[in-house]
Amino acid sequence: MGTLARIRQSYILYSFVRDWVAITCFIVVCILILISFLSPFIAPHNPYESASINVMNAETPPMWMEGGSSEFILGTDSQGRDLFSTLLFGMRISIIIGCCAVILQAFLGVIIGLVSGYIGGRLDSFLMRMADVQLSFSTMMVAIFLGAIFQAAFGVAMYERFAVVLLVFIIGLAEWPQYARTVRASVLAEKQKEYVEAARVIGLNSARIMLRHILPNTLSPVLVISTVQVANAIMSEAALSFLGLGMPVTRPSLGSLINSGFEFIFSGSWWITLFPGIFLVLLILVINLLGDWLRDVLNPKLYKG
Amino acid sequence: MFAFTIRRIAQGILVMLIISFLCFTIQHAIGDPVRDIVGISVSAAEREALREKMGLNDPFLSQYIRFLGKAVRGDVGMSFFFKKPALEVILFKAPATLELVFVSSVIIIFISIPLGIYCAINPKHILSRIIMGMSIVGVSIPVFLTAIMLIYIFSVELHWLPSYGRGELVNIGGWKSGLFTISGIRHLILPSIALSSIMLPLFIRLIRSQMMEILETEYIKFAWAKGLHKRRIWFIHAFKNTLLPVITVGGVQLGTMIAFTILTETVFQWQGLGFLFIEAVERADTTLLVAYLMVVGVIFVVVNTIVDLIYGLVNPTVRIQGTR
């Protein structure tokens, strides 16, 4: 059976085309990713180019309101940048940070979970205790603390220069326990099975058994939590940026745009906050809905509605 | 139960030691206690003398032990900005945060329990579907956005409620409270709604799924067969067992709650611990930052230990599992 036919007959596709919520969410996610990554081409202005920015245009309302101009569809922010373009560029940064942070935390979490579950004993209880403590502090809290410590250690200027890398690092470090726990739980279940026993009898070494035999069988729960974790990572990034521990105002993400708009809400410029907010909520919402759907399809046992 | 209690307390102390060690490492690596005391306008020689006098040139471990000894007696150093002991600054700000968390918890408890039970009893009803739909939207809205929107609607546009600060306070034995004046309560409304908005969906979903699971169990079926009144089955038999996991998760969620106080307090300029923390980060006030971490660590460990103990008290299987 060819790959194409296998995909066409799979259960995932079957339930996908019958669930209009999943289809809508998938389309919305695709559109959001597409417009944010094509932003250099489709955005009417380039927010990083200081020559095209005129402070005289600051706080122009959206085009359908009085005083708005058709040049700036959603109005401008406090520095005179076109809000729509800045928003697209910002969403690209948010998505990139979210995805990279999830890759990092999945990498850390899967390795720790595999080793912890397969080897067991003292190492296992130590690593899991550590994960428990970190989880009880809540990932958002750990991320804020790490951000604060990094900023104090590097200084503000340095921090802003490497903000993307540091944010990926911070969020990755803060959220690995989720993966470690999930992977460990399925490793413990797989370890009992006969194929692992067989592999051990043949004389394969532990690393090979872990990576080639057990790991592939633990991947479906990893996939399930990955979707929701991307939404969480984007949320954490927005929160950090809102607190001033994230992307600087010169290269704003959605969170720092909301932060810079917040000061102007008292003078009535609601659009600087509202539009990035809507895009942020939309992005997180559709990813969460997709994650929920994926969980129900791949893991019917977990189904609780 | 006694052995269980001792073990949990020992675990708590161990976690606290690890936290204090991390805090000390941070302070050692990025803080400069000499600057915190004398400022930056003192000559290098004088600084070196002061460093020697304060024991900052001692080995790392002996410094850590001294730090730990002081911390146990409640001395975690001087705040660079406030020129006061850091713990005093924190205790001075704590009531604001505690009141905010308290009012939000009350809101969460009184809304999530009825809604959660309702959704569990009538899972197919249109209203439950709406509540569940709203709850997934609620999870996706960051708390600071809710807070900003509340401010825009209720204070900028409608002028109904104040947007920042705590209003008039009453001093009750050193505890500056805003719960007893009209102005204080008016100032509390928006922040507490914002803070509870993020936790509500989580609790509604949790209570619903727990309750639905319980309603499938044998003893509930037996209660139906016995011909008990449905109210008695729902609110007495099923609800009791729903509450247990909810208490545990509630205790653990305190951490999330404190993280969200940082965001909420920043938006509302609420003079509490979270606002203090962000100010400390902006002013590079390392001692205060570390003191905040330590205090939050203590709150966590104490609450988690108490939750574990309560859980052990009501559910003996946890105790037996723990002995292995």
C-alpha cells in the first residue's frame, strides 16, 4: 500500500473531514502562519525600516474611523508604525519563538523522560521529583523568574539583543517537565512488553533500545501535548514580553505590542492594544482547539470532553 | 499518619534547601552587596576592604551556610532601592496581594462549583455546551489582555470603576486592608475579576470531568437503584468525592495564581508583591528579587505540604502508597 493510500484511509483523516471545528481551526492556523511568514511581501509597510516611519502619523485610528487614513488599515501605533504590518511581523516572531521553544522542551523532556523511565531507580525518582517541584511552581512562574534572572545577569541591552534566543531558552527550560512526565509514563508501559524483552535478549544496547524501539511507540502522546504546548509557549512569550522581559519595542512581538499600546489606552487609542490582542487570542484559541481535537482522535482513552 | 506527616515535612525542608541554594547562587553570581550598601561612588580600595569585612571573599559554601543561617532568622539582606531589610519590604506589601488572591478565590469557588456541577449533570444541554465553549475561549485569553479590556470598558469608557491603585485603606494592627472601605472594594473589583477569569475555566472543566467520572461509578448506580432523591445523589454522594481532587489541584494551582498576580498587579499598578517583583527586576535590585523568590518558595512548600497532608488525611490510600 502506497503512502498516499495509507494517508487517505487513515483514521485521522477520516475524523478530520467529518469535524467542521477541526477543519475551520486548521484553515485559520494555516492562514495565520501564511500571512505572518509572508509578511515581508504582503505587509504594506516595513516596521523595521526607520526611514519609512513618521512620528507625525502616531496614533492614527483605523481607516473606518474619523481621522483614519486608507494608508494605515488598522491605524498606527505610538511611534507611527503601521499597526497591521507591525502586527504581522510580530506574529511571525511569536510563532517562531513558540515553535522553537516547544522543540527545545520536547528534546529535553523526551530525553529525560526516556532515561528516567527506562533506567528507573534513584535517577528516576530524582528527576521526577525535580519535575514535580518545577511543575508545582507553574511553568509561567518559572519562566518569569528565569527571565528576571537572565535580565539581571546579562543587563537590559544585551538581553534585548539576544531576546529571541533567550526567550526560546527560558520557555524551553520552564516547560520540559510536561514532556518528561508524559514520555516516562508511556516508557514505563512499553518497557513491560515482549518486544523490548526480545531486543534485550538479542543483546542490543540500552541506547538503541530506547531510541529505536521504545521512542517511536511513545510519540503519539508527545504529538498530542505538542500542539497545546505551542499555544502555551506563545502565551508565555506574550506574558514575558508584556512584563518587559521579552522582545524589545523595536522588534515587537504580539505581547510587546500590547504592552506598548497599554499606555495609550487611557487616551482612547484602543486599537494599538485590541488588534494585537485579537490576533494573539485567535492564534492561541485555534491551536488549543486543534490540540483538543487531536487528543480526542489519537487517544480515545483520555476522552473526557 | 505520623510517619507520613514526618516524611512530607522532611521533603518540604529538602525542597526549601534546594530553593535557598539556587537563590544564593543567583545572588552570588549577579548581585553586588557592596554596591547595595555604599552605592557606586566609593573607591576600589574601600570596596575591597568592605568585601573582606563582610566575608564576601570566603569560600562559596561557607558563605552559603552563613546566608542560610541568616535566612532562618528572617534576614535575607537589605534592599538596594528601599534601603530597608528586604523581608520587611515584602511583608509590608504582602497584604495587598493576599487580599487580591483571597477575593479571586472566593469568586472562583462560588462560580466554578455550581457551573461545573451543572455541566456534569446536563452534559448535552445547550447551556452546558455554551459554558464549555466559553471556557476554552477563556483559557486562550491572556490575563493581561482581560485586565486591559476591563480597564478600557469600565474605567476609560464608562467611568464606573477606578483603574489603578488600592483606594482608601484601613489599618488593622499593621495590616493595611482595603476590604472595609467602599473605595477599597471598588478598587478590588476589576483586578479580582481579571485574576479569577484565567482560573475559572480550568476549575469548571476540572469539576465537570471529575463529577462525570464519579456519576459513572457503581456506588452512584446503587444510590439510584436504592431510589434516593436525585438532589441527594448529586449534591451529597457524588459531590463529596468530586471535591477531593479539586482540593489537590486547587492547592497546586496556587503557583499559577501567584504567577498571574504578577501580570494582574502590573496592569492595575496594584501595590502588592507582584508589582514589587517587577519593580525589583527593573531596578536590578537583586537582594529584593532573591528575597521574593525565597518568600514565594516558602509559601509554596508550606501550602503544598498542607494540601498533601489534608489529602493523606481524607484518602488513606495515598498514605499507604507513600510508604513503599
